[in-house]
Amino acid sequence: MKRPPISAARRIVIIGLGSYALATLLLGTGIFLAMHAAFSRQIDARIAQTSMTLQSEFSEDGVRGVVKALRQRKMSGPDALGFALFDGAGHRAAGDLVVALPAPGWQTIQFADPDEGADPARALVSDLGGGYRLVVAEDLTPLEEIDQTILAMFGLAFVALMGLGWAGLNLLARFLRQRLRSISQTADAIIAGDLACRADLGMHDDEFDRVAASLNAMLDRIAELIANLRQVTGDLAHDLRTPLSRLRHQLEALGAIEDAAQRRKRVEAAIANADEVLALFDAILRISEVEEGGLRPGFAAIDVSALIVDLGETLAPLVEESRRLLKVACEPELRVMGNRELLAQAVINLIENARRHTPEGAAIELRAGRRDDTVVICVADNGPGIPACDRERVQQRFVRLEASRSTPGHGLGLALVRAIARAHDASLALSDARPGLIAEIHLPSSCGVSQPSINSISRSPA
Amino acid sequence: MRVLLAEDDAETAAFVAQGLRALDHEVVAVGQGADALEQGMSGAFDVLVLDRMLPELDGLTVVKQLRAVGCKTPVLLLTALGRIENRVDGLDAGADDYLVKPFAFSELAARIHALGRRQAPASTVTRLQVGEIDMDLLARQVRRGGQLIMLQPREFRLLEELMRHEGQFVTRAMLIERVWNFHFDPQTKIVETHMSRLRAKLNEGEQPDLIETVRGAGYRIRPQ
């Protein structure tokens, strides 16, 4: 049979109270035993001392001395001790303790109490020589009474302590439950869809407040990511709508066209639109892939200088064709750990950005150099630049500034550059070239022994 | 050419097979990895086109097993996985080329053609000649009708690729991969720009254009 689950608070109460009870019992038993032993020792000492006195009386005056001494004791008031002196024949010679003749030594005997009947007593039986035996005994009833009083007091105290403990622990459990409930209620509210709900913070800054604060911080971060995701999804859907609806119109129109040349033209336009959709997907997936950061194991030493010169040669004709100028300046022997193709793509995107957002006749500079411990790749132009307030925003996906609405693109170029920079432990910094824009990637330099560059290694077939 | 096509999506398989047959290739299409392995080992094909995701035995494993038994038939992997690591895995497994879906049919055709007509290893060829163009790979010099033409390194590499595949179409993506060693689409017209510069230099003085451009298919140098 499955037992119903026990709540953590109840477990705390049970375990707490259990150990509390055990501790109290151990303490009580210890105190009881110690007190019992102390009282017993006191009784024994009293008996032994009196027995010694009587023995010395006996050795001086014989039976008479003992009788005299006993009479004196009786006259001086009530006596806790009882006595009996037996002669060699076993007859009582002195004392009024009603008891059968016991064996010598310490023992517990039964005697006949004139008021209460048979009673246990502690007794010392000593041989006095000449067959005489002296019995000195003390009634154990007072000790038993003390024992019972102590036990009764402990019993009461135990019950009271258990009651207090139970109440205290239950209060604690209730407090725990309450604090945890506020956190779990927050979680439940979020599961139910209220993403704005946050856990209550107490004013003590205790463990629970700290858990609640961490929880709230986590929720804030998640909310931020979700908002980002929503924005990206929304933008993606929006950006896909245009080429997809164009594609749809083109396919619709195709059916009505008889002329073969016209038809081919329409098909080509439709394919171009489909390609645009695919390119958009590729760009989004590429950014995600780079952002995931799983590319690091494939990083190798890269000759940045060679890469920059190479890209300069590749891109200069393109920039010139659009009536702008590309100047390349690069320090020799710049090396970083990274992915050559991604860095190339970042530089291509930056130059493409500069080309698109500057007027004809603009000058674009591609520079690479060492600065402190970093290798800086820089693309600067003398175009209109980006206002300081937009420089952070423009690095996000799908963000396009009003001024560039008319140019083609989806606002993913800089987002990819930033993702690539971050994958390389680098940062993308945008600043003012007065006039124009400076985009810089600061890469951690791997200025060790010069390793062979992967630049020249080609894996492509043919 | 005899082409083995291993593709589990029937529609894609039919589209590709029909297109390849129209180009006079002989096509055997299979839908399972195990069949692809068996057929591939027969050695009866010039090119194997394998989809990476095949039922049971995936394309990557098929390539590995083929290479393990010494089969050297060129392999083109088709895949819906376009991540950087996926391409590296594919080439590491022994594939010769890698094409991400969705692709233009002309791209696939050009790559199959290039794989099937593989020439001697690049290093053993020191001289290429197509018609009146003569390329010295050691001196890195190009002459047209004996006249020396000064080319930039990229232009030289573009021309070399076209001459190595004389008469065949080489696509824009293939040129980006082979001349620039980029496996991404730079979204800029680098091939077009450098190609037009190459053309201008080759055709200086009203000479006939030897390079043919077909939209969607790519470039080729006209066979003489």
C-alpha cells in the first residue's frame, strides 16, 4: 500500500520533536540516576557511622553499652534509623527493630514497621565478636518517595516541554509553508500564463527573500528573452510575408500567361523571390548557430593580415564599381584564434553595410592593427553614420533605421557581425568617425609562436 | 554518366532523377541506406548522390563504409543540415562535395558533372589550354594567342577553374568555394565583379568572348 506523502513541514515537526524528546529523556534519566545514587550514598554513610559508634560502645561496655547508647538516641528525638543486637543464640539482646537475623554485610532487608507493616530497609549487619551481631537499618520509604517526586516532576516537565516544542515546531512549519507557498503561487501563476507575476519579497533579506529575489531575477531574464523571441518571430513573419505574397501573386499570374518568354521571366522572378525567403532563413539560422557558440572547438590560428589583404583585393573592385573607394591598411603578422570564414563574413558584412549606407563618392577604409592585447579589425566610412542613441539597437536582429528603409536588406548584417564577434570573445563597437561610422571588432590576440595559417589550406574538391 | 541517387523523399528523387535523365545521365534511384551501400559497392557508378538522412543507414554512414572498403567513387552528400559542423562532418566522412537543400537543380547538375569528370590531381597538371588561351600554372601566366595577359590572383584562379572544367558549367557557389574557400553566400556580387574584370582583360581588343554566362546555371568556357 502506498503511504500518503508526508509534507516537509510535518517531517520537520516529527524529526524535531523526536530528537527533542530523546534529549529530554536522556537528561531526565541522567539526573534521576545521579540524585538516586547521591541519596543512597547519604543513607549508607549515616548507617556506617552509627554502626561504628555502636560497635565502639559494645567493645567498651558490651551489651549494656549498646542498650545505653540506644536509649540516649531515643531520648534525643525521633530516629530515622532502626537497631537490633542479636546474641550468639540468635535472640534479640537490644534494639526494637523487628527483623529476622540477617547474614553479615550490606543488604536490603524486610522489617516489620509498627505503622505500615513489612517495609524494605537498607541495613548493615556487623559481627561484634562473641556471636553478637549488630543490625543498623534505615527505612527506604523516604528515598522511594523522593524518587517518585523527581519522576513526577520530570514527567510534568516532559509533557510541558513536548507541548511547547510541538507548538513551536508547528509555528515554524507553518512559516515555512507560508513562505514556500508564496513562491509556488508565483510559479503556478506563471504556468497559468501570468508572466508578469513575481514572488513577494519580505523585508528581512533572509534565505527565503534571497530565493524569491533570484527567482524574480530569473523570471525577468526569461521575460526579456521571450520578448526578444517574440520580436524576432514577429519580424521574421513580417519579413517573410512580403516575398511570399509576391511569390504567390507571381504563381497565380503564371497560369494566365501564354507567351513562353513572358512565362520564363515570371518563373525566374518567382524563383528569385523563393531564394530571398531562403536567404532570409539562412541568415537567421546562421546567426543562431554562431550565437549558440558550439563552433569554438573548430577554431584555429588565423593569419588576420593575410585575410584582410585578401578581402581587400576581393572587395575593392565591388566597392569601386558602385563608385566608392576602398582603402586597405593592415599591420603584418596579426594572429588570432578563430574561424576564418566567419571573420571573413563579418568583414564582408561591415563593408557591404558601409557601401549601402554611404553616398556615391564615399571613402571606406578597412584597417587591421594591434592595440594593447587585442587585434582590431576596423571598417570606417565617411557617410552619414549612425546616431549614438541607435548604435546599440542597430546591432539587434531585424532592426533597420528609418534612413535605410529604402535600401534592400533585412537588418541582419550587423546582428551577424555581433554574433561572430561574441563567438570570438570579441566585441563589436560602433563609434563616430566625424563624419561617418567606425565599426571595430576587438579580437583577443593569440600572439604566440607563429603557427601555420589555415588560410592557405583548402578542403574544397577539384 | 551513371549516377546513383539515394534519396528517401520520393518527390525530390523523381524531380532530380528526371532532370538528370534529361541531361543524358543514367540514373538508378534507391530510397534506403542499405540499398545505396550495396549499389555503391558494385563500382558501376561514376557519381554517388546520397541524401544525408536516409532510413536506417544514414548517408554519412554509407560514405564511411564505402570508403572503409576502398570504394573511391566520388560522393556528393545532399542535406537539409546547413550548419558549419555538418559540412565538416560530411567531408570528414569521405564525401567529395556537399550540397545543402533546397538547391537549384542546375547547381546539383554542375556539381555532379564536375565530380564525374574528375581529371588528374591538380598538382600534376602544369599547363592548361583551351583554344587560344594558354595557362602556365607554374609561372602563373596567361596568354591569349601568344599575347601575355596580366591577371590579378583572383582572376587567375577564376580562369583556372573554368579551364579545368572546359565545356562544363561552374556555378557561382562552386567558384566562391573553390576560389575564395568560402562556404557561405556572401550576398554580394564578388563572383560577378571579378568575372567581368577577367572578361574585360581576356577580350581586350574586340576579341570574341570565350566565357559564357547562363543565368541560374553559372559560367563556362566554351569548348574549342
